[in-house]
Amino acid sequence: MDRQEYIKLAQPAGAKFAVYGLDWERAAWKESELVEFDGRLYIPRTYILDFLGRPIHGVRIYDRKANSCIETGLDKIKKVEEQIK
């Protein structure tokens, strides 16, 4: 996933966080609104640009059920492929 794709997903997710506030876990999330990391689905929330001798593109993603977040590299995030039903 590239930076633009991630940001396009994170913007509407941010709007849901704004509407639901601390109760964001109540929001209904479609698979098309989520990203995949390590075989699990997460809510894309924050894009992070850091510099450690070179630009490092990172993200903060939220677990839909565990009320927790993970920071990882953008290169480890995948777009969720729609399931054909």
C-alpha cells in the first residue's frame, strides 16, 4: 500500500473517530475501510513521517476489538482485498 492509498482510508476513519469519540469501538466498519497487518484487520488512523537518516513512513492502526493501537511501517500494511461472495 502506498502513502496516498493509506491516507485516503485514514481520512474517513478519522471522521468516524470524531463522531463516536471515546466510543469509537461502536462504529460499524466495512472491510473496505480497513487495512491488513500480520493477517488481521485494523482501522487506519494515523500516518507518521519520521527521519532516521532517511525518511521512514509509518502508520498507527487500531484494533477494532481490543481498544489498542500499533505503530508499524507503512510497507507492512496491505489493502484488504474484497471477498467475492
